[in-house]
Amino acid sequence: MEKKGHRKWIIGLLLCFCILLCTGRSLNREPWTVPGEKEVPYETEKEEETEGETEEEGKEEETEDSLPDHIGEQEERPERFPWALSGEQETESDKEEADPEKEPESETTILRERNNPVITPLPSGIQEQNEEEPDSEGTEQGDINEGKYPQIETDLQSEELVQEKVKRFYVEGKDYQGNPLGADYQKVDGNGKILEGTEISGGRVYYEMELTEGENVVTITVTDPEGRETTMESIFYYGKQKETVLCSLEAGTLGLGTYFIRLIPLEEGESVSQVIERALEEQGYHSVFRKEENAENEKWQGALERIEKEGITEGYRIPPDLYQHLKEEQYEKREHRENSLGSDDFCRGSGWGISVNGEYRKGEELKEEALQGQIIRIRFSLYYGKDIGAAQESWEKEW
């Protein structure tokens, strides 16, 4: 029994020795080696790591050397989400750097994951504030005195034909509050001479002016105590002949204004169309009338088809507000001539209109006898007379 006990004890010691021996060998193995794999000395691997770091540093130096001079090192910062959170605005640089296809790991993303806020597109008002604003140069500044300028009332009429040698008229001035502005605040110029007036009451002053043959010009200026002034001009005509008419040729619809205004002496029995033909001829224009004939074979000059003169349309410019009307009517554009102006020039429906004392005439009406003191206006229309007040449904303005 004692021998058996000794054996067990010896065997136990041997087992402990073997265990200790195996454990010691395991402790001597390098921690990164695997059984069956060749061991690498520590110094060798460390040297390789050092070489790898040196190569990476070299690449970084090459990269830094290859960048433009104006681009330097930037501090790392979290990218922004390509939209703004509620109550948060996004800068322009954040928009450019954000990649909408890749959700970056950013502070905004963390907040979104934790608090699950509502993501909304950037308000349109913020987006639009980065757009270029129109150039403010050339914009009209508001008149601080608008609505405060003096008012002028007079019985003078422009383009009036008078027979009296002395013209009598009145001028009444008022400030914007309705207070009278009498002779001390008025300046009236007649054909280059200052006229003296007689004040009656309420700011109304009466003047007399001796007229000259043909055109006479009166310029009226009223100035209030604060220095604000209003000026108006009146042009009228005086003729010594007992039988005269006032004739004008106008193309305001083309921005060419009035070609001429003249007193035309009447000859016995002349018709309106004959007076127009003679007036145009005296001013160097050639007129083309439509030949009219009735059932009794009576012939006369009807509608004025065309007026010819070198450069008659030179420098034309259709007023913008009139052109807007033409576009609304979907006008049909036509060609025009440089040295003549008449029917269907510039657009379909154009032509000459003739008014006598404010009433338009055509056809047989033009063969009526011209009378003393009549005002005959020859006006060019671009669209069926609507732009010169000759149509039943004329536009709100005449050009």
C-alpha cells in the first residue's frame, strides 16, 4: 500500500513538471505568431513599419508641394447636412461642400439620430438672397416735391388760329393747397418779351400781347414761396388774310413729332384735299391721293394714300406704350420705305388720317370746301386710327 502511494505521488509530480514545461514554452512565443507560421523577429518588423511611415510622409510632402500656393492646410470640421434643420440656416460654403448622395457623420447627423427632428428644405427666401440684385444705377429717385407744385389755369389754347392783332388772356396760379399765387409769383413771356399783367382777385392776372404774323409763343411760369415752379407753353397763330386755315403734318406715332405747322391762305372754292395738296407741296412734300368717282362720273381726290419726301421716316422710334398696344392687338408687321410714308407701312392698318376742327373726314367729305379759320391736321396712324382718336374704339391716348 505504501508503494502504491509513493507511485501516485511521483506520477503527480511528473505531471506537474510536464505542465510547467509546456507553459514555459508558450510564454516564450511572440504574441503575434500562430502555430505553424514562421516567426518574424520584432526588430525586423519594426524596421519595416518605420520604412512604411517614411514613405507615407514622403507622399504627404509631395502632395503638399503640388498644391497651389493660395491653398493652405485647413482645420478639420464636421461636414454639414445638405439641408438645414428647422430654425437653422445653411451657409453658401456648406452647400458647395455637402454631398447629397452621401450622408456624412456630422454634428447635424448626430442630432438627427438622437432627437429625430423634422428635416425641411431651406426656405426659398434664404435661397433667393444669394442671387445678384439688379443694378440700382439709373433708377429714378422719387421726387420729394411730387404733388406740391403750383397749378396754372389759363384760357390760352395751343394751335389756335386767331384773327385779332392783340391777344387778351388770363393766368391764374395756385399752390398745392389752393392758395392764390398772383402777379408777384407769375412770369409770362410773349415772343421773348416779359408781359405786364393786371391782377383782379384770387390770383387771376390778365395780360395783353401784340401778335406777329404766323407763330406766336407764350411761356408761363408760376413759382410758389418755397421755390417750386411750374411752366407751360402755348403756341398759336395769327394771320392777316381774311381767308386762311392752319395746316399741320404729324407723325407722333413714329416718334417723329410734327413736320410742320403753317398758315395756308385759301383760294376761292378750294376743297379740303386741294388745300392739303398745296400745303404739302409748299413744304417740299409730294402727296398721292386716291382717285374717287361716283355714279354721276364726278371725280375728286379722296383718301390720302401716301406722302413722299427724302428721309421722311429717318430716325423713327415707335413709343413703347404704343408698341405695347400693337402687341396686344397681335398686329401684322409690314415693311416701310425710307423716303415715303403711307398705307400699310410698318404694320397692316396704317395710313394717314385727316381731321378738320377735331373731326376726322374721309371719302366725299374731303371734297367739301375749306372754310376760313379751320384747323386741318394730317396725322399718321399705325393701327386703324385707334392711336390718333380716329376710331370708334380708340385707345385711351393719342400719339
